[in-house]
Amino acid sequence: MMQYQTRIPSLSNVTATHYTPGADHLYYTDVGTGEVWWMPVNPATQLASRSQVVAKGQQLNLNVFATTDIQWDTAGANLLAKNFARILPLSGVNSLAEITPASLEAANWASVSNNNSLPENGSSTTGRFYAVRINYASEYHYAKLRIYKLGTQTWMDWVTYTLSPNPYRVGAGLTDVRDLVVSEYETALYVTAYDASSGQHSVLSSPRTSNALSPYPEFSIQPQPITYQILDEPQQLVLDGEFVYVVDATTLWRISLTTQETWPVVTGFSNGKGLLLSSSGPSLMAYIAESTGKVFAVDISDYVGGPTSIPVSQPAYQLTTTQLGFLAWANPERSAFYVPLTDTREVARIDLLAGGITTEGTTPTAAPGPSSIEVFSDSTLYVACTTELGRFTRSITVSNVLLLGIGLIPFGYINNSEQNPSSPGQDDGKANTSSAPGYYFSGYPNLPFAGDLSLMINHPLAWNSGVRFYSLKLKNLASGLTRSIVDTFYDFKWDAAAAPPRFNSQPTASTAGLFPIRDPAELWYNAYLAALVKTSTADNGHNVLLVDFYDANKQPIPNGGFSRLLFVDNTRCGVRLELPRVGSSTTPPAAGVYPVLECGCLAYVTKDDLVELDFVAWQPQGSGSYSLRVSGGGGNIPLLAQDGTVTPAPTLVSKTRTSANKAIRVGHILGNCDVANVTLALNVPSRVIDGFGWVNLGAYTSRSFTVIKGPISHTPWTEP
């Protein structure tokens, strides 16, 4: 069963939602206010990304809103923060990609004042890196930027984020909204709602009024009907190319967006509520749900328009409900869909292949039943529940424990972490969710940890057990050194007194080495977050995380100390790839002697010439695998692909034979071509995690050239 968590409480009447797969936000309508809201769904949402030449004296707007955020002064000597922004230099950084949104938020902003300045003459060819905190509407935006010299010009690259989970209003002026759909590229939104001009419920459209560079879309507050056909209680919408399909009480309608022609496609049902379309080649299926639980599957492939509709036959499925909500596809293959059962507070799943109906989750009694569902992944659903937006997540159940895990990885799924053996094995302390198929990282057993690790603690259980504080230490078993974890970390906390109520960023600091346990009455965005354990190469190897719990008087609780084993590996992988060595048809090429490209070309005599490929792939711990791929004129060449395990030190590997165990020859690369563009690619993917995602410690390189029959000719050329 999926677990439910309130995401946005205190709404007046939210029933309609929309999410585009892959987006970092969803839309919802608050029927009580007639407003459309845009809500981020990731920890960080990118607002802007730019690269441009910067001139002396130029003022720059980093978040695409109205005010200036920084200025390069007229002398070209200083970088100035403007309009209450703050700027910090970043050291030890080689690229913008290394700077995470979380690190921007956690930077030491208290060390500088508003509108501060830093020396910057724009002369560095490698570039200097900065973090900028921007004041915006009672919250902060964060930018990472690089200033560098390229030729005679000074350039600035930057990326700006919002880390706020709070929604943003993007539309208004709607009455009694039922469903909401946003078009491709977010150029318009469509709703089933009350049309004041006709006094009827209809399908209305609001075009986008903000430009494409705006971080948030904004839509017209004067929606217009796209059809003048009288509809009987229109409900769920589906956009399909140039048509809008909408189900009302008795009919599935098709509306042309270009001509406004409106035709009845399917009839014969009653109390129509939910609608999905599924196409496979020329086939188009409609799934129509009545509010009382009947679901019809109707083939509408042959419908071409006109007043003659297709009658429904017997329902394909029957759910036990008196109040069904809007349907949602459960997967990209459209082989199953979710059905919200508002009256029983359940989310049901109908499997079209197996024909089964299962219950995936239930909202708690404090939350109304779901009416609309948006699918983010196999393990995450967002649901509209009238007075709140909630989230269902599928996770490994952890109960009756205080220490939960690192990020998404429970300690029970870290090899021997809870047992903490005195002599840990090679894979002890590594994440391993392979026994939970479908869960995060389950396809990659024995993953080391790296980067900043988010410790998760069962705050409610700790609080109810009388725990009020905790301390953290990390001991490296190889060096024997133990260090205290005292760094301040940040999370979003719900502020009901704010206007409007919202999540606000809240630091959690340690006092005398102790962090506070969270009060269960508080609503935190990351409910179990307890610390951010920053690791480096000094922590490589086996470590023991030591956690001690304390009472309200800051006295140690008996038997309140816990230890967990973790394996940390912050070392980077390395790769090297040489140009192919080419011999003759009877003699292998000389070892270690590499050709030099002529005019970007590598020459051969005959296609029978022997070829050898040299490369190096290593990782200091010997942890990881490499993949070598070769592509030529005919595409990828599977015969020349090779996978293997990296070596602890740079060790040359010579590939001399195909996967069929034959000597590699030029013909294996060219095939029937006499000349071809060739690419060699060597990849060592990152296989270390911080508990939430991959830490970028992998390596990749490639070589591209043209293979041509020699000798290569050269003709002098003089410019006319």
C-alpha cells in the first residue's frame, strides 16, 4: 500500500489538477477562489539559465523578474549585489554543474550583508564562481554564476533556482471548475467550468499571456468557450491533437479546436465523470467512467465525425463507489489506470492486461477522499482531496525504529549497517535495495555513499518516547578519527500564520552539539530529515555513524545510543582512450605506438589490416564498471563492444579481438564502406549515491575521426 502525506493543506475546494510527464510542476484549480495555481514538485525548480557577454556598468536580472540583482561596476573592478541581494565567492569549484541548489541555500549568507560587493575584474580565463541570494516576495531565489574571459570579451553564465515548494498563482476568473488540462508547451489551458456568457457549463480556454522567458506561465483571466454546443454537466477533458474530448452526463463529445465543430462520439451511459484515451497505431480506445463506478471501454477508431454516435455496451469494469473521480494513466505504456474513489477515500488501480482491480492507497480520515490523480512515477502520486493536495508514495515500510536511513535508503537495506560488524566485509555499509524490485536503485546492488548524506530519523516516535535532542558523530575505521556532525541544515516548515499560509525555509542548528527533535504538531516538508552529513575523500572507506538521544534536560537516555555502518567513496573514476593502432593484414600493430590523425583521418591499406584498441578505465577503490562502444558508417558495432570492471590504478587494456573471438580488422569497423566516420566512446558511469540520487563521480571520453583508404593526399591551396 502507498503511504499518504499532506502536501498543501488549507485549500477551499481543489478538484482539478494537471501534470505533464517530466515537468517540475503541476497545476491545480481552487474552485472556491476561481484561481489556477502552479506548484513545484521537486526540491529545486530552475527559473532561468543564461550565457551572455557582460559589459562594464551592466546591470543583470538573474531570475527573469523585474529588478536588478547584480551589477558589474563601471570600472570593471567589482561585482555589486543590488536590491537586497547578497553575493558570495565560491572556491574549489571547476564548473557550474558542481554547484547544487542545496549547497546554494546552505551557503554562509550570514557572513555578508545585503547589497555587498566583491572584487571581480573579469580577466580569468578559467572563470571565477559565485553564489547569489535574491530577495523575492518574502522568499529567496538562488543563483550560481561564472564570470570568465573569452577572447576580448567578458562572459557570464548563470542558473537561477527557487527552492520554495509554495505554489504560484497563474490564472483566475474561473467559476465552478471541474477539470483542467494544459496544452503542449503550456500555450493555453482548458477547463470544464461555468461560462458566464451563456449561463451554462462548457469547455473554456485561457491563452497564455506571459512570454516564453517568464519562469511562471500566466493565463488570461477572461476564458472563452471553444464550443457553443450545450453540454450536460461536462467533466473530464482529454487533449488529442486538434481535438478536445470531453465527457458529460450522457455523451462523449469531440470538439475541433480549429472549427469548433462539436459531435457526439459515444452515448448510452449516465452520470459520466471520467475519461481516458489510448491510441495504438490506427486504434483509438476511449475509457469512460460513470460516477457510480461503471467503466466502459469503447473503440472509437472508426469515428470520423457527424451526428451518429457509438452506443456503449456492457461495462468492462465495476467499482464499488457512489462518487468516482477523474481517471489517470498509471504508466507510460497505458496498460493500467488509477481511479479515485472519493466516497471510500481509496485509489484503485485497473490493470487492462490482467483485468484485476487493486487498492493502491487510502487517504486518512482527516483528509477528504481523492477526486483527481497525477502520476509522477511508479512510486509517487499527487492527489486532489478537496481541502488539500496530498502525495502517495510507495516505500519500504519502516516501523518502531528511531533511525530510519540515509535519504531514500532504509538502514535495513544497507548491507550489515545495523549489525555493524567489527571487521566489515567489502560490501558491508553499501546500499542494496535489490531485494525490493521497483524501489529506488533496486537495479544496482552494493552502492557506496558519497557527497552530502541526509540522515532520516523517526521524529514522531522519538518525541513520543520522550526524546528531545540527539547528537551525531562519524568515525572512520581506517584512520580511527571521529568528528562531530554539527552543520546547520535547512528544510521547509509550514507557517499557518503567514499571509497566505505557506512553507518557509527554516534552519535547524545544533546547540552544544545537540540537534532538536521535531514536534509532531509541526508540518515539515521532509518530515524525517535529521542532518546533512557532509563527506569528502577523507571519509573514504568504512565509517560508523554514531547517534545518541537525549531527554528534555539534555541528559543521555539509557540505551539511547545507536551505531550504523556506512561505506563512503568520494573518489572519482578515470578514463583514457587512445586512437586505434593499425597494422598490416598479417602483422599486428606495434604496441604503444599511436597514430597521428592527418586532416582528421586515420589511414589503412586493406580492410584486412589488423586493429587494436587501447584504453584505461580505473577507480582507486576498484569499484565500478566500464563500457567501450564503437560506431562506424553503419551505426553501432556490437562485435567491438566491451564491458568490464575498472582497475584500482591506471592499467592499459588492449582490445585485440571481437566478441566472436576473431582478430579485429579494419573491415569490422568499415563493413562495406571504404570510408566512414568512426567514434570510440569509453564510459565509467557513477555508481555512488547520496541516498537520493547519483553523485557525479563517473568519467567519460570519446574519440572521433574518419577512417579512409591511404595514402591521404594533400593539395596546396592559396586563398584567391
